[in-house]
Amino acid sequence: MGKVDIKKQQKKEALLNAAYDLFTTKGIHKTSISDIVEQAGIAKGTFYLYFSDKYDIRKKLITHKASQIFRKAMTDLKEEQTDNLEDCILFIVNHVIDQLDADKSLLNFISKNLSWGIFKSAMISKPADDEVDFYAFYIGLFEASEKKYQNPEVLVYMIVEFVNATSHSSILYNEPVPIDELKPFMYESIRRMIRSMEV
């Protein structure tokens, strides 16, 4: 990567960081593009080289933040050296939950804005250089598995929606129980989902 590319990446990172800070403190509706570029210390015209509007930066920011979370989980999974699909998926889910539990503002931001459409878009679109190719990784898990499953995309949809819906209140409000008490129930349910899709 040359100096020009590094500077471009630094500007994009500065805009993403500023937007994240403002969206999590002020909210997207009270944040303007002027606020973002001012906090990032970048000219307003530069913003439009990377993003079309504040909703575009929010969408890309969700993908960017999710990519950081999954990259860490996937890196740590490689050290586990397991080929069992259920164990791999549960390791990633557990890792993601632990990261969101440690950063509740990130959980609030992602859960408020993450939809299946955005997640699917992140999965099937070509990732930026600094982002994880979710789709290739996910499909690779299924292809490497000794067991075969029907419709892996539906399965990941069910898991994402289930984890998002059940962990949010547990992490933020300890409702109905703290997340560590909820995990065994969640994980058993995920195992059943996976097994129900076996061919």
C-alpha cells in the first residue's frame, strides 16, 4: 500500500471513528455531516469521496464494526483447531457476545441498526481490504463439515436473529437473566437449529 492509499485509508478511518462517536452519543438524527467532518478534522468534500450521506456511512460503519468483531472471533477460532461445525459456530457466537458484553455502546449501535438486509449485504458484497469476507468464511465452514446441511443462508439468518433478539436485553439489563446464565440455553437452542438443518 502506497503513501496515497495509506492517507486515504486514514481519512476514511477518521470519518468512520467520528461518525461512530457521534452516532453513539448524539444519535444519527441529531448528527450532521458537518459534525462528522469537523470532529474528524477533514474537509466536507472529502466525506463524499467515501460516502453518499450519513445513512451510507452508518451502513458502512455497521459493516466495519461487525467486521472487526468477526475478525477477532475468526482469528481466535483458528487457534482452537476444531473442525466440528457446531463448535465453530458456537465459538464465534460466544466470542461475539463477549465482545458486545464488554462494549455495550457497540451493542446498542449494532442492535439498533443491524438488519438482515445489511448483514446479508455485508456477507455477499466484496469486502474492503480491512474487512472480513463473512460469506466466504461462513460457506467455508459448511463445505469443510463432514455433515451436509440444507440452506446454510437460512441457518445463519436464524442464528443471527435469534442471538440478536435474545442477548440484547440479557447483556444490557440482565433480563430475564444475566448473559452468562442465558448462554447455556441459547447454545443448546443453536445446536438444535443446526441439527434440524442436517440433510
